[in-house]
Amino acid sequence: MIMNSKTLWLVTALICCCIWSALAIPKFWIANAKRPAYIECASSDECTFDSCCVLGMDRYSTPICQKKLQLHDNCRLASEEPVNSTVAYPDGQVVSLHKVHLIMCPCADGLSCDYKSRTCVNFDDAYSFNELNETPNRFDD
Ligand SMILES: *[C@@H]1O[C@H](CO)[C@@H](O)[C@H](O)[C@H]1NC(C)=O
């Protein structure tokens, strides 16, 4: 049997399609297996510019995007800096988190967490760490 060019094209397309599926489907499957559906964010980069990825301190807390704190909101010094973490869940899933904030978001851009009042204040009004003789214990709250 002699294949005409149309048949040849169809056979080629079919083979390409098979190869593509064989490569793409497992990739798709692995990418989704990597990240359980209950993980809303694995990094603050996945949240909008005015929100951040927050991880609660309860056992099996799941990270979620939350709004950054606004002027006069209560803040936590230890939540200002992002951290990397790995969390494990009862279903056996282990998820690496990058640039997440513990318990709450930091103050919004232009604001900072005042060392004394523990509220978000305009950046220039914040009690400066540089003026302190000793480094405050940022995790003591
Ligand atoms: C988190 O991980 C990134 C890249 O993996 C690294 O550059 C950064 O220094 C880490 N941050 C902390 C607080 O360990």
C-alpha cells in the first residue's frame, strides 16, 4: 500500500500526539500531586501585592493569602520577616513553603511595625531598630 501525503500527515500527527500525551500527562499529574489542593499558597509571591502568604501556628495549619496589615493594626515583630518552612499533613503530604509569614502578614508597604506600640505606623515614625543599643528579641512576643 502506498501512502499518499494526506495519510502520511495523519500518521505523523497521530504519532506526535501519542508522544505528546505520554510526556505531558505524567508531567501534569506530577505537578498536581506535588501540591495538595488545600495549599492556597506556597509563597507570598503567589498572593497579590497587598497580601502575603500566612501560615498559622496550629498543627496542620494550611497557608492562605491574607491582606497585609493597615495603619494602626496590631502587628507582630516576628511576623514582619518572611521565613522558609516545610509543613507535613496527616495525609502524608509534605509541602515546602518559601517567603511565608507566621501567624499574620507584615504591615503594608510604606508602614512598619512599631517596636513599642506593636502597631503599624508610617515608616518614618517607626521606632528605629538602629537607635537601640541592644538588638530587641524579635521573637519575644
Ligand atoms: C529562603 O530560601 C531562599 C531561596 O531558597 C533563600 O534565598 C532565603 O535566604 C531563605 N530565607 C530564609 C529566611 O532562610
